[in-house]
Amino acid sequence: MLENDLILTRFLDSRGDQITDAELVALETMLQLSDNDLWEMLSGRQEPADAAVMPLLECLRAV
């Protein structure tokens, strides 16, 4: 989904060199979701089932 790609690209362009191990694990978890479920979380319509991804999700939402 283009919207997801744009958000992820902006995040990785700005913070890719500084991504932490915890963020990398959270990103891998989020990328296992369907495009629609990921978009629902990125857009704020749905909160993650796994609270460990919340810090990364907040960063992605702020991009």
C-alpha cells in the first residue's frame, strides 16, 4: 500500500542509521501485518495488540 510505503520510507530516510534493536524488532513485527492492518495502526484507527511496538508506532505516526 502506497501510504504505508511513504511513511516507512520517510522514517527510514530520517532515522534508518539510528534505528535501535528494539525498533528493528518492532518493525519486523509490524511488517508481518497485512497492508490494511498496518495502515489502520499507522493512521491511528487501531492500536497494536503488541504494546512493544507502540514506541516505534508513535515515531512512525510523527513522520
